[in-house]
Amino acid sequence: MLDFRAASQAHVVPHFTKGAAWNAENLVVMDRGEGCYVWDTDGNRYLDGLAGLFCTNLGHGRRDLAQEAARQMERLAFYPNWGFTHEPVSKAATLIADVAPGDLDEVFFVSSGSEAVESAMKFARNYHLANGDEGRYKVISREWSYHGTTLAALTVTGVPKFRKHFLPMMWDGVRHVPNTLGDTSEQLDSARAVEEMILAEGPETVAMVIAEPVQNGRGCLVPPDGYWQELRRICDRYGVLLCADEVICSFGRLGHFFGSERFGVVPDLITFAKGVTSAYLPLGGVVVRRALMDQIWDSEVGLFNHGSTFGGHPVATAVAAVNIQAMHDEKVMEHVRSHEQYLRDGFAALVAAHGIVREWRGTGYFYALELMRDRETGEDLSEADAAGLQGGVLARILREEGLLVRPDDRGATMLTFSPPLVADRDVIDDLHARADRVLNRTAAWLNENR
């Protein structure tokens, strides 16, 4: 019988994993999943507190999604979406358009979040060319934002450690501005920074502003009231397209099909991926306002000059359609909104109980705990503390407690939580209990390593 751990270590190149961790004797080999839990090949059970990677929104082991994929494979496994259409892509696009805000009615499918962001960038350029604005090409993004790791998406991403090795390859059309951390609805300095950047660069050169409704990098940054309305006003004033990157925030993560609805704004473009199929198959895309697409249709070019082989794949879109319909039928959005306060209260209780937690941030089913050495004295983690926790201590403790969440190091030392949207009170209680043990053990490690 094949030794899957050894075979992976011999032949698989991992994603964002250091060699020491990948080549360790205790590398986890995942075996199966059911609901909010997964098991490895050694029989260990884990609470999937990150929904895989913010994406198994309906949980693991859904037979309806698997059966739909099999049915579609038998009927039409593949045909490109270039000059042709098919039933699954029509269904999925219609269901997405029905729940998208405002007049975002046109859906362009790809296979991942990075591709979705690159497609949005190209669409913005294509649209401005259709309008005769040939000088518009720049994109404004935010510090510590995450928009993907392909080169163009990495250029708009604001996480330094992802960018630093590839800076010579970076496109020079992106400008980064401060994010919303520490901002207030009275000040809205982070929104003002966007307008100042547009004016500094020249409005006639700026194509698009891109931002996550709740920013993942730097730990679940929820914008202050009025922030998104101010972005909408600024973009309208200067003829700039506003793109909400909802690769994480869409399909229920914030209690709505699209996170933009939570903040009461209609962007010009929304990128999505992850939860659109509950990660049962790769699928992503961009939803755009119909008027923007009409402008391109009516232009000299006459098309969105972009495409990919697997965009609108019939099996992936068939699964997306069943996934979205299940979210309607099972009232998943209502479930998230009715349970988010309970989830939030548990995180507030963890902060109160543990002096090593600076604060919790988040909304819906998307939260982060930021760590420090001692909240009472205001003592931050030292460089050695952060290096140890981020370098493997937190990951080890989480694994031993059977809790799969992200030990995040983007700008601070944090724990990020994103459970499947089907998590009920019993699962939430289990998540909080495991997190409590993790924090106790982390505090003990800090005391031992003072």
C-alpha cells in the first residue's frame, strides 16, 4: 500500500509551507470529512475552524454536491465557454445574478480567486478603453490586503512577505493606501486616503479601486460605518470603477450572499470564488454591472478581451448551482445571522479570560484574535515571542488540540476563525472550548519563555 505521507514528501510541492514542516515525520494526511469535522489517516478528529480555507461553507461530506458533479460528468464533462453556452453555466450565472446587489447581472467565470481579481483588473481596463479613456490603467489597493498570488493579483496584494521576492517582476500601476485599522466613522481617514491618491496620480489615470468588504490580511478588519459609501462617492466623482473583492466575503461568510449587501453598497464589480461551490470544485468569477458590459459590447472592440480554458466549466458550474440553491433552501444566510452574536460573544469571553489577547475583530462567521504578551500592562510580544509563535508553536498547539484555524502572521500574531456556515451552537461551543485550551497553552509557553 502506498505511503501517502512519504509519497507527498517525495513528489508534491506544497503551497505556502516551509520544507521543515513539509518533511516532518508528523505531516498530517487528511482522509475524510463530515459536517464541520475532518479526520486524518491516523484517525485523529479535527474541528475545521477555517472551513478548509474560508470555503467549505456547507461543510464536508455533502452527497448532493458530489452526486451533481457525477451526473454532470456523465452528461457533459467539458466544453469551453467560448462562443458556446450550456445549461449549468446558465443556471449558475442566473442564480448569482439573482442574489447580487443592484444591477450586477453579468457573470464571467474563471477557476480561482486570483484569476477573478486579474479578470476584474482587465475588465476595468477594457471598459475604460471602450469609453475612450486610454490613460486609465492604475489600480488603488490597501496595505495588508490580500487579492491573490498570481503576478498581477500579487501586485495589488498588500502583504509584504508575499511580495518581497517578486518585486522586480511587479507591474508599476498599483498604489497602496492605508487600510481601515483604527479608523472611525467620524474620521474616515482611510477613505480620504483613497481620494488623495486618486488626485495625486491624476483621476484620468486611475481605472479601479479594489477592497475587501472585511479585510482578511491584518486580521478581519471591519470597516467603520460610512466607509463603503464614501468609497462609492469618491469613485463616482472621478469616474473610477469600484471593485469589492469578495473571494472570502461572498456566499454567506458575512451572513449575505454578497458581503457588499452587509455594508449597503453596490460596487461596479465583485470578485468571488471559494464558497460559490463550497470548494467542492474550483470556481471563481467576476460579477459586473450590466451597463458596464453593454458599454463594451457597443464599443469598437465589441468583446471582453479575456478568457480561459476552464472558465464556466460545466461540472463546476453545475455544483455551484446546487450549492447556491441549497443555501436558499436551508436558509444558510439566516442561520449565520442568527448565530453570529453567539459566536461573537464567545470570542469576547475569550478576550476577557485571557490577558494575552489584545482584542477580537470580525463579523458574520469570520473573526480574528490578535495576541500580545500582557494586555493589562500593555506589553506586546517581543520579536522572539512572535518568531516562536509564528514559527511553529501555535501550529503545534492547534494541531494537538484538534483545532484547524489559521495562526496568522500578517502584520501581527493572530488566530483567524472561519467555521463552515452550517456550524450550530454545539460546534461553536466546541470551537470556543478548543480555542480556550489553545490560549491557555500559549500563555504558558509565553511565561516559560520570558
